[in-house]
Amino acid sequence: MKNKKQLFLKFPEYYLIVLTMLGGYTPPFSINPVFVGILAILIIQIIFKNKIIGTVLGVLFLVINLYMLGALISEFNEFTAFNADAKQLLVVGLTLWSLNMLASCTMIYKYSIMNLKRNPQVAYTGKIS
């Protein structure tokens, strides 16, 4: 059981690396330098496990996903009737959105909430005796 939890907690960073590689690649062989920078940040995050950067990445990914949900709903509203194309847009779009939300919430949990459970005195600002 503990092995599955550890694997689940490693999922977001590797998922984001795959998304970054897919987003930065354009055929025949061109790679966007901005995505190379994002990829480097993610690899550094996997190596050093910085709590602040991990939390910021998770929150940033969450905000971007909320924006993408708005774009998905806006695109869905352009359909005049609910047909096969509208159904495909919803099924694929909501599946990707759900997977992205799972990854972002897992990152936020991993780098902020889980650390407070391990060390509850971090949240306490008073005098520690």
C-alpha cells in the first residue's frame, strides 16, 4: 500500500514532463526553447524537491486548468445541437481536465499539506518550548 502511495505522489512531476515534451515538440524536429526551460525546472524539482517551488507549480497548474475549463465550456457552447462532435469534445476535454486537476491537487497536497502533517510546528508562529 505504501508503495502505491509513493508512486502516486511521484505521478504529477512525471506527468508534467510528458505534457511539456509533447507541447514543446513540433514536427519534423523542432523544439520550443520555452518548453525546454519548463522541462529543466521540472527536472530540477524532481531532483531537489523544493517545497515552495513545488507548491507554486501546483497552484499555477491548478489556475491554468481552471482557465482551460472555461475555454472548454466556451467551445462547447458554440455547438448549436448536442451531436457526436460535442460529445467527443466533452468526453476528451473533461477526461484531460480531470487528469490535470488530479496532478495539480496531488502536487499541492504533496508539497504543502503533507509537509504540515509531518511537521506541525512549521505552521505555528509562536514560541516553541
